[in-house]
Amino acid sequence: MSGELYRTNLDDELATGIISAARTSLGDTLRSVIYFTPSAFDILYLRQDLYDSRASARDAKAQLVEFEQAGFSEVPVRTTIARRESDSDIGDYEFTVRFHENGFVVRVLQRDVGVLLTIDSMDVNAFEDAAVAIQRLLEE
């Protein structure tokens, strides 16, 4: 797949790296991988048992992405608040995990790009492995 096919102008090498990092850390519990910017998104990976077509998946994920795009304005505020806390050493914002009844949504943001991972219920320790690996890829 050529980077020209991505609405976000994502590079094929980065897309492959993100999918690999998520699959390595999360295995078969991974449901989807979505790369997004403040104005567009691409579904990089979609587990076969979830949707009839990529178009129906895209329709289903659009509202989730729209909600998570708000994070671009949220990160600087969270970081500023964390740094102002004189008695706290909470550190900078890294990633978000949203817990749902039957699974999780993980959001990783770096500058003006982000990645969403949707995951079945599982051990939460693997989230950090996936998020850190994806952060490193997005920093390059």
C-alpha cells in the first residue's frame, strides 16, 4: 500500500512499524489500529472478525476518532498542570487508557499525530509496552 492512499499522508514504513509494535505487545487481543491527525484518520489494522467491510469499520470508528482528537488540545494542559504541582512528581502526559465493559481504547499522542488501539479485555501491563513502542516510532 502506498502512502499516497492514506488520508493522513502516512508513510508506509511508519504504518508497518506501528502495526508491528501493537501486534507484538498486544497479540490477538488487538482489534484495531487507527492513525489520526487533527483532521483525518486511517485504519491501519482491523481484525477480520469485526466488520463486514472497511467502509463500515470507518463509519463505526469516525465518532471515536473525533472524540479522541480533542486530546491534541488536552496534552499541553495536562503537562502544564503536572509540572505546576510542586509536591507531585507525576511527570508529563504519556498515553490514555479508557476502560470499557468488554475492552479498552488506548490513545497515544505525539505532536500533531496520534494512534488509537482498540483491544479486547486483557492484562493491562501490555498497554505500556505498546504505547512506549509507538511513541518511539512517532518521535522519529
